[in-house]
Amino acid sequence: VLLVAQGTVSQNVFRVGYIYPTTGPFASNSLIVRDAHMMWMKNVNDRGGLLINGTSYNVTFGFKTILWDPVDARNGTEDFIQEFQPHFLLLPHSSFLGAITAEVASNHKINNILTASGSPSVFECDSNLLAPCDFPFGRRMPYSASLTIPATNIMVEGLNLLVIENIKTIALYWDESELSEAVAAGARRTIELLGLELVYNTSVPNDFSDPEKQIVALTGVIQDLQDIKPDVVIAATYSSCANFLEIAKAVDFNANAYLMMHPCAGFEQFKEDTQFVLVAGEVWDRRLKTDIYDESDPRVRYHHFLSNRTTTSAQRFASEFNELYGMYPGYNGMAGYTEGYIIQHAMETANSFDPDVIQDVINTISISGFCGPYSLDQFGESTRQGITYQIGEDFTNEIVAPLFGVTKQLVYPVPTWSQRHTTYGWYKRASERVILAAVAFVMLTTLGLMIWVFAYRTHRVIRAAQPLFVVLTLLGTMLMYGAVAFWTLPTDDAHCNLVRWLLGIGFGLTYGAIFARIYRIGEIFLTKSLDVFKLTNMMIIPIVAGIVAIEAVILTIWTIVSRSRAVLEIADPYIKSDDYYACTHESTADKVFLGIISAFNIAVLLYGVYLAARIW
């Protein structure tokens, strides 16, 4: 379908053609680009048109719709050129269709620009993944220029970053779509240039056409990767990232890093699983200049221009676009308008309709538009850098490359699936189980000694050792052993407070019983009277009860005044499985009561030592 939109009636007309698909994944985006073209045409004609070699030319647009099909794209472009005879062509938002239509345009010596994701790189054409190109490898299409970085370069920044981490092996998969295949081809080229080892290289079905088949294929991929154990997994796909991560988590497959494309389907549904994923895309100034664009406004992520801190010209463009079309432009509209500005600059600077002169101007272009600075390299591709960000908590995007735009350091290697979740409670770690096993062993040993003492309580040796107080001593040590488990493995406030009581009462029983035995021996050997007297257990037991009672009173007041709290300690901000609870004893009241109970215990201990020394 050929549609012609004319700005104003004029004898001198400059014809611009825009070819775009009405089917496929970029159909809706193409309409926004078309609207931006119309807005540029209106603005440039309102100011008098293009001034070329002293003559004003009104801009007229011709629109050609094509299907998402290589044959229709090639034939449609040929027909459009013959019918409309454009001076300049703007090509589809697609590396797939862009390479095909750019080849046709360049064959006719018509200057052309590929919209976002397009590339005139012959590398893509010669990869045999998109469409055959007649130009030999190493030559770009001579009359083409790319507005954004080519799909083949999307992974470059991420791989350059990972090389610093001394990665060795990489696994690559892509889905069976043209753009994904182009990204995969570029990734393979970069892997080779960096001297890395590509240990796995395969494709999976596109889930838009057959989701169940893709799930089966991804499961097989992950089973292969479990044996290969690559350092990095690259998913050159828009469609299967979330499915891949979900399956990897289910079977506990872990790589040191995952490098994927932006935007990847399903990420929004599986936010928790996407943390630490590296996502590759293109640098837009809004991502790097937070002093200009307010990232706190969630709408800026989609519309780019709504913040009060953005540039004045961008705000005006967004407002005018919204007034004309009832929506904000987003990066598609921004790119479409920038294409018009490139045409305007090229034609008024060249002052000629000669395509070679025009292309010479474009090849050396250096302008600043809504997309930021724009210039081309020797292959006619945008010099824009790729951007790689790492998904953080709450689905935030932290820039890790390029270095001049970094907002957070790369997390590498990424935590394993099991390390990403807290494991509160007992018996979760091997170290905890060792502690509990040791505590259980000594407590059972102590219990066995208590039973043994009770069984042989009538034996003269045991009777001389005062079995009741031996058992109380062993019972006190059991309580203190129990405190070790709660002290090192607290899970809540009750455990923390129980530690105080187990230690306090346990010490009171243990040392109270020892002190009572020392006291009884002292009374026997240190008395100067020759009178016969008897010290029964019931006469000595109040000493133990008194010490334990004092401990209990101090502990009761301490617990009422200042309860101990279990506080979560973050051992590593990324490895949540290492988080643990620790008991707090930092308040002034804690210090005071700890001092009181310690002073009491020390006093009893010293007095017992004094008695023992006198007996000795």
C-alpha cells in the first residue's frame, strides 16, 4: 500500500519514503515512528521547508506498508522506489527487514537510514541468518546509515565487562527469529575476538509460535549445560529468558553469569528469578545522565520525557507529540523525529541531490538530538555504545557497563539459586548441624553421668562425693551446654532471652552445688569443737537454692527491663543464605545487669576459692 502525505502545495518537493511492516513484532512501534515523521514534516515545512542550494523544498512523505516477510520486503521496496521515486528512504524498525530494504535502496543509490535495531552491516547479511546480500564481506551498503547500534553489537559491552572477571567458557543459545539470530552472530564474533571458548551453541524454537516446543527445547539445553558447566550463559533472545531462568532454578542449574537481551519476555512475571541477570541493550542518555532525567518517575522508563528534570527541547517535543497524537512518543517516536533531523542536516549541509555528496555529509555527521549525540563509524553504523545493566532487588536496573555510566559494581559470580534465599531456623547449614551434634553429645554424656551417679549412689566413693550435689552440678552444666545451642543459633527473641536464663540458672546450680560441698567439708575440717554434729543434705541445700534464687531475681528484673532481641545480620548483601540472627546486648540496661550478675557470680566464686584454700 502506497500512501502519500504532503505538507503544503509547492512546485519544489523533496520526497521522503518510509517503509514499515504491518505484521510482525514491530508493527505497532512502526506506527509511532510514522507519526514522528509526520510531525517533523509539519515542523520543517512550517518554517519554509528544506533549503537546498538556495532553493526551498517542501517535504512530502510516501509510506509503503509491507509484510513481515523477506520476499515481500524486497519486492515492496523495489515497487515503492519505482512508483514514488523518493530522494531519501527511511527503513523498518528491524534488523531483519532493515538489511533487506537497505540493500535494495543502496542498489538504487538512494540514501537511507535504518531505524532502531537496524544495521547496514554486511556482517549481518553474510551471516546467512537474515537475508542474502550482494555486497562482499567487509563492505557496508554504501548509501546506508544506522540510527542505533546494530543487533550484532548488542552483547559487546557485556562481554568486554565479563572478560575482566577472567571468564573462560561461554554457552550461547538463541531463538529461531531473525533478530535473535543476528544478536547470536554478533556474540559469536565477539567471543572469538576476545579469545574466549564457545562451548555450547544452539537454537531453540521461538515461543511466540510454539511455546510448548520451546519449553522442551530449553529443558534439553539446561540438561546439556549441567554437564558442560560454562562460566557464562548468553541468551540471544527476546522470547525465552524467563522460561530459561525458571527451568534453571527448578533443576538447580547455576552459571557464574547470565547475559540476556532487553527487553526479554516474561521478566516482569518472574522478577525474583531475574535478579543478577545482565541485560544488554543500547545507551540512551536518560539512562546515564540521572541529573537530567529523573529515574524516580516510573513513567520515564516508557516515555523518557515526562520528568521536570529532562531537557527543555525534549519536553517540548513530548508535549507537542502528545497534543498531536494523544500519547507520549517513547524512544520510537524520538528515533523517528531524529531521522528527520538527520535528513534536514544532511541535505542543507550537502546543498546537493547527489547521493555520494549527501552520504559524505552523513558519514561525517556529528549532531545532538533527542537520542543524544549522533555520529557514524567507518561502516556507517551508529557510534552509540551498548549498555549493560544488572537487575537488582525490586527489579531495579543498575548500570554496570560502559564504565563511564556505571551506577553499581558488577556482582560476579552471581549467587546460586540456593544462596538467594534466607534459610532461617535450625539445622539449615552444615556448621549448625555440627554445633548441635556437639552440644547433643556432651549433654547426653552428662545425662549418662547423672544416671551412673544415681545408680551407684550407695557406693562409698560416690557417697563421699555427695551424690545429690554431683547430680545438681551435672544438671547445671547441661543447662549451660543448652545455652550454647541457643546462643549460636538464635531464631527469635525468646531464644535470645532463654540464653540468659540457661547460663544464669545453669551457673547457679553448678557452682552452687560445688560451693555447698566445699562448705560442708569446711564445716567438718575447720571446726575447733570436738562435739559431734551432723550436716544433712536438707541443711546444705538452702545454699544452692539461695544462689539460684538470687540469679533468678536478677534475671527476672533484667528480662523485664531489657528484653534481648534477635537481629538479622547481613553477612553478604547478595548471598541471603548466609544471613543469620544474632542476639543484641547493646543497651545500657544490658550492660548494667550483665555487670551485676557477673559481680555476684565472681563474688561467690572467690568466696568458694577462699574456703577451698583454707581447707587445703
